[in-house]
Amino acid sequence: MVTKCLGLLIGDEVDWPDTLEALLHRLGNRIEYRGKSYDINVRRLRIRPFSLTAPSRYDLVIDRLAYWHFAPREWLKKAALVNRTYLLNNPFTFQSMEKHSAYCAMIRLGLHIPETWLIPQKVNPDTEKFRRTAALYHEHFNLPGIAEQVGYPVFLKPFDGGGWRGVTRVTDLRKLHEAYNNSGQSLMHLQKGLADYDIFCRSLAIGPQVISLHFQPEKPHHARYKVDHNFLTPEIGREVTTITKLINAFFCWDFNSCETIHKDGIAWPIDFANACPDVAVTSLHYYYPWAIKALLAWSLFCLVSERPVQIAMQPQKYFDIADSERSYDEKLAAYEKLADGHFQREQFEEFRQTSLAGLDDAMLDLVQAPEFDTILHNTVEATFPRHEHGMFFAHYRGLLSLWAQGQQPQPEAVEEEPEAAPEAPA
Ligand SMILES: Nc1ncnc2c1ncn2[C@@H]1O[C@H](COP(=O)(O)OP(=O)(O)O)[C@@H](O)[C@H]1O
Ligand SMILES: [Mg+2]
């Protein structure tokens, strides 16, 4: 018997860690893989001083905190380098490769990135050295001219954005000045706005697993993900899946989301450097079970297959494809092969079907159990004001029950007695 320790690095969220632990518990905290038995312990990380040579009890850490919390981020780097701990995500490439680098890399790989300019910051650091450099080398520039050349509407947003911080949709000169004046010391992108688009898609990816969801950014938080199964054609569905896997394999990110805007038959990725994206039940609702299963499955695979943590990127093999004479579709197909190889897709799928054959039933069972009601209650209470608790509990319960119903085996169709077609979920 081998024991593996799965660490959770989290902030104030309770929903997905509680659900993940409950799901693993239903699997007996035990996995059989290629003739060996593994006991899996889960522990939540605590933040304290650490010696750089300290051993680590963790074999893998799922991290939702270190992107903005710096002591644990440095602990993660120590754990990867000194203790060989596997990390979801890679803090080395997430720290150095922000939204801007991700745009640049995907432009090089031939994806359709909306025209984007980097604009020097409005407010410079208040130091004599900086002032002298600015006087010598900073050129005056014509921001309205750039916006006009790109064409309104444009988006002004931080080059390393996240969580919609500092994002402004700009439709005219007055708004442009206002947004830039408000940007302070932030380095900004000015990006072509894709107006009147057909669909906004958010793909969530964990290892080689990708789910693409119909996202409605204009709606309130609880209603942004629409329950909608066929909103992309199979071809476009395949394209966004490939783009998402490509980005993650290229940057060695295991847990990320990719936003694409679809307009006039083209998929435009606009935001795809989202370290450890939101997987809260209050956002994902109907799709939450998919996310938790995917997170657990990939973590367990990495643990029992002893997948080594890959710290550095290997961009050249992607650039070789980018620089070849292939068409867009041929390049995507070649990237997909590399990405599937990076994520050991075949080996993972075999693991999912054999070692985790009981995972789907365990999740279905959990979602229908009183234990899950408790998790939902706790989350709703922590997220919404008191007078909305009842309404939101019913809202999420309803959506998760709808998911559970959809997982039940459907009765076989009998030709002589056609029944009304079941309604598509709203
Ligand atoms: N080029 C664009 N065209 C249309 N909408 C955009 C564009 N860029 C951003 N948006 C809108 O602004 C939101 C936030 O921008 P995004 O780049 O996703 O920033 P963040 O990284 O903060 O999430 C997006 O969800 C989308 O609704
Ligand atoms: Mg975004």
C-alpha cells in the first residue's frame, strides 16, 4: 500500500474543497492503479514560515490562492523544486506569463487574437531616475489616433488582467480619456472590441479534460453560465477545445479557462491566462459536478502515475509547427497532438475508465445526498445576503437536481409509442 497526500491551498472558499473531499471519501480514499493500491489523504495547507530545505508531506497541491497570496506562492516553488511536489498550477509560468505574453504567444502560433496594443502607463513611478529616462526616451503618443485606427469600440484593460479589474469598454474619445486617466500606474492594453458577437464561450480545462460553456458576461454572477448543450457546432466545439488544450500545454498550465468570442464564423480567444479559475458552485451550478470530477480525476492520475512536475516551457516544438507552411486547421491538428501528448490523454483516459470507473456514480450519489445540501447551504450563506438565502438555495438545488436527472439512464425509445421529446434544459 502506497500513501499519497493531496494538498489544497485555498482561501475562504468551502464549496469545492468540501465536495472534493466528500467525493474522494465515497471512493474510499483509495485507488487501484496498475496492480497497486494507493491510499489518498487530503489536507488543507496552512501558511507559516518555512525552511527552504524542509521536507514536504504533499505529493500534489491544488492551488487556488497563490496567484494573489505571495508567501504560499513561494512555498509552492520550494515544494516543486526541492520536494518534487506536483502543482496545479505552475507558479513559475503563471507568474512570468501573464495575459500579455499569452496573447503574444498565441499570435505567434497563428490564432485569431483581436488587434491589441500595449500602451505605456499613464502615471509613471515618482523617481528621479524614471523621470530622466522618460525625458530622454519616452515618445509622445497619440492615443486617440491608435483607438481610431483600431476602430471603436475598444477595450482598455490591464496587460495582466483578471477578475474584470480595470476593464472598460470605450466607445468614444471622451470615454477613452476617462479610462486612460483612471488607469494610474497600470500598464494597459487597448484591444479591438468585438461588438455584436454571436456567442461568448468559456472553456474550463483540467489536464486534458475540457468543457466549453455558453457564457453571458452581461448577466448577474449566478446566471452567467447558461445551461445549453449544443450552442457550438461540432467543428467550432473541437476548435475551442483544441485552442484551450494548446494554451495550457504550451504554458504548462493544468487548470485554466479560455474565453473565446465567436463572430462571423471566427473564434477569437480574448482571455486565456486565468490561473486556477473560479469553480464555485455558485458560478458553475449545473456544470459544477463536471468540474469537481475533472479536478479529482486529474489530481489522482497525477498522484498515482507519479507525473513529474514540469517547471519550464518547451515552446520550440510549437513554434516549429507555427512556422511551417500548414493551414490554420492543419496547425491546430498538429498542436492538438502535442497537447494530448503533454497531458498523456490516452493514459489518463484509461485510468479514468478503469481506476475511476465508480466516479460518475459517486458524484451522482453525492449530489443527491443531504451532505451536499449542507455544502450548498454553507456556500449560499457565505455568498449572498440573508434575505436571498432561501431563493438562491432553491435556485442551485434546482439546477443540480436537473443535472442529476440527466445522469439517470434514459428508458429505451419504443417505436410504437412515441413520447413527447423531453424539453431541453432552459
Ligand atoms: N476584445 C473584446 N471584445 C469584446 N468584449 C471584450 C473584449 N475584451 C474584453 N471583453 C469583455 O470584458 C470582459 C473582461 O475582459 P477580460 O479580457 O476577460 O478580462 P479579465 O481577465 O479581467 O477577465 C470580458 O468577459 C468581456 O465581456
Ligand atoms: Mg475574463
